Amino acid sequence: MSIDQIIPSLKERVLSHSDSMQTEEAVKTAVVLPFFQSLGYDVFNPSEVVPEFTADVVGKKGEKVDYAIKIDGEVSILVECKALSVELNKSHLAQLFRYFTVTNAKFAILTNGRVFQFYSDLEAPNKLDTRPFLVIDLGDPSASSIGELRKFEKSSFDVEGILENAERLKYTSALKSEIKQLIDNPSQELVRLVASSVHEGKFTASVIEQYTSLVRGAFKEVIRESVKDKLSHALADTEETISPDPVNSKASSDSSSEIVTTEEEIEGYMIVRAILAETFPVSRVKMRDQKSYCGILADDNNRKPLARLHFNRTSVKYLGLFDGDVEEKIKIEATSDIYKFRDRLKATAEKYE
């Protein structure tokens, strides 16, 4: 099972079974080992995923780090695990910090099962940074963070490739966190700066308090309007790709008027496009909606099906796949489940290259 397939199940596990993962051992078994297995590492091979890894550390003997992951026989990644209830902070880096200096590892991961923090030595050679360059929250994983995570797959592990982007990620992530904090809880300095062009008079304590709420709300409205605007443009572009199937619908005005493209179908189409964009020109991916299903085609050609969305039945949804000789309909619970079939969708697109 690939990382794209395992993330949804790990998310469900973390959110729904947190009470059962209050020890480090429970976190290792339920989340950490499946996590690394999905990246292609043999978690049952103690020569590749080494549990309770020890090394000679000056002044400290007998200490262990939870896992050391070896690639081509060399320690490449160190992993320290904490219980799910533990809020990760710099104090938990102590063992990773010491072991990082005496091994060839270029990356260290600190995790409580839900949050995975990735560290390297970007600031000083062979000295672990105190700030992660990548943070992944399995309870709310972003598409961009999963994209970065794929670089840690055993089959494509490339130290230089990861480090090239790590410094930008490190500071971008920190800045995003600061910006979010300012939006949720704007400082007095920020409130004064933003409101100075609007307010006439002195900034008393009561005025600052009044504008703090207004600034917070204004920030969120700007973000909401920006997202809405981008979605409107995306949907407008999508509508240009929707057309009735000339083969099966006979393209009559009466029949086409009965076809209603739902938001779920558009969302499914956009997910398929996003998946195929990694290996296939998205300009070739088109959508044709019909009464019984919504078709996703290559080159707007009915003989080049990429997928079908059988979403017209409100109680049950099916995804139609074409990597075999005939369509295979698979029951899914939500449109996001389409991500689980990333490899099969790509395999289908390869037939039309």
C-alpha cells in the first residue's frame, strides 16, 4: 500500500482511536511502522529498520533512539517516537541531536503518531537544526506536505534532492505559522498598522480592542474571498471541458437538458486531473457528463476513457477504472477516496501517451 493509500487510514486511526494510542509502543505499532512501510521500507527487516538503535555518544552510553532507517547499509534517517498525548517541543530532540552527530544520518524525524517533524542540518554541518523543515499532521494532511513526503520513499530517496527544497520549506513553514498566528490573534502593532489608514484619532485601549476584532474578521474575509475567486475560475475552466457524449447521448437538446453536473462530480474530476498532472498533460483531460455517469476522457475522445464517476445514486458512489480490458467499478465512500487509486489512474493514462 502506497503512502497515498495509507494516509487516509492513518488519519482515521489517529482521529478515531486516539484513546488506544497513549503509549509510545502503541504509536509505533499503529502508526509509525505502517507509515514507513508505505514509503517502501521493510519494517520487518531489523537490518533496514533498526529498532532501539544505539551508538557510542560521548558522555552518554546505553541511550537509544527508537529507530534508525538504513539505506544501502548506511544510517540515513533517525526516528524518535513519543505518545500521542505528548506535545512535541525542542526538549524531545535531545537524543536525536546527540545521535545525529555520530552517525551518517542526514535526516531525523520526531513524531507523536499524529505530527511528524522532519529535521536536517541546514544551519550547521552535522548539527541537527532545532526547527523542522517539514511538518506533517496526519489529522489534517495537506496535498503539498504529502508531495514532499514522497521524496522519502525508499525507491526514490535522494538526499540532495530533498535538501535542495528543505531550506525554503523550513522558513516558509515558519512564516506560515506566524502569519496564521497573526490572523487568529493579531498583535497591537499589526492592528495599529492596518487600522492607521482608517481610524482618525488616538489609539486608546478601547479602540485597539475594537479594531482587533475587526482586523481579525477582515483577514478571514479576504482569505475567504480569495479562495472563492480561485474556485470560481477553476469551475469556469472546468465547464469548458464538459460536453455531452456524442456517441451515447445523441446530443439532443431535450436529453442534454436533463444532465446535471453536480459539485461532487466536478470535485472528482478535479482530483483525477490533480493526480494525472504528475505524469500526463492536464490539457488532455476532459469531462463529459451523461445521465448515468460522468466520464473523464483523454483528448475528449470517448474511446480513451480515463475514469467514470458513478455518483448519480445518492446512497452509493462508484469509481470506474480502465487500467484493465474492461471497466471495473469500485465502491467508494467519498470523492477523496479517488486518491487511493492514483497508480491505477496513471497506468490508464500511460496507454494514451
